[in-house]
Amino acid sequence: MFTTDDIGTQTGPFFSLDIFREFFKPYYKELIDHAHDLGMHFWLHTRGNVKAFIPDLIEIGLDVLHPIQKYTMDEREIAREFGGQICFWAGMDVQRIIPYGTPEDVRREVRFLFDTYYRKEGRLILAGGNGFTAIGHCTLSMIYRARGLNRAWIIHPCTIIYRLITKPIL
């Protein structure tokens, strides 16, 4: 099950951790538990800096978090702190690199994402954000760079999955 609920801004959460815990967390838990009871994963898309909420999201069983939005959180810190506990759907930067970068910028970014989020046990999805409206030279550079990395599969021109799960999340 995939849902979207933007609860962060470029600089921090939309609301306090107390508000999250009182008004959001119980309902997310109910949805996540129901999805798990049906044998499904629960994926949450949320933009912005949601670092304060990640431990609670892990605690209630969130399977996939999308994205760790570039320029809002320290990606390496997030990956170090939470990488073995949740699957990250790491998105390419669609605000700066894809629209304004060079193919080399894109190749460097793909390498950075793999180096940052890769875990031997899996739990990584690499994607071009929410998708692109056009396939340009930067998008193609992203795809070709990812294909050059071990065991990457292209399932859509804008989505690349790299060992999402090597053992069940549930």
C-alpha cells in the first residue's frame, strides 16, 4: 500500500513531534497494521525534513519511506542512523540536478545515492523522485549509471530498484 502525506517542509516538520504523536502516529499505525494483516507492505511518501518522525515511523512498522529529500536532511546521517531498520526509496534530486545538472552531475549523484544508502541486506529503492515529465540527457545518464552498478534493474524509465528486499520486510 502506498500513500502520500507531506508532513515536512524544506527546513523541518510542519508540526511538532507531540502533534505528530497525538494526531498522526496512531492512525498511521492502524493503517500499517491493517496493511501488514493483509500481507502487504506500507509505503509512505512525504516531502521535506521529517527526521524527527523517522524513529516513530519505524516503531509502528513503516516499511518504505520516500524520499529522503535532498537539501532537507543530511542523507548520510539518516542512512547511518536508520539504514538497517527501514527501506529508503531514495529519490534523485529533481529540484536542481535533474533539471539543471550535467550528465556527469547525474552520474555522481547516482553513485552518491548508492554509496550512501546501499546495505548488504538490501532495503534500497533508487528513483527519479516522483517521475519526470520528459526523458532528457540527465535522466538517461541516471539510468545508464545505475545499470553499470551491480545487480540494478530498470523497471520504468524513471525508477530503478536495487535489491529492495533480500529478506522479507514483514
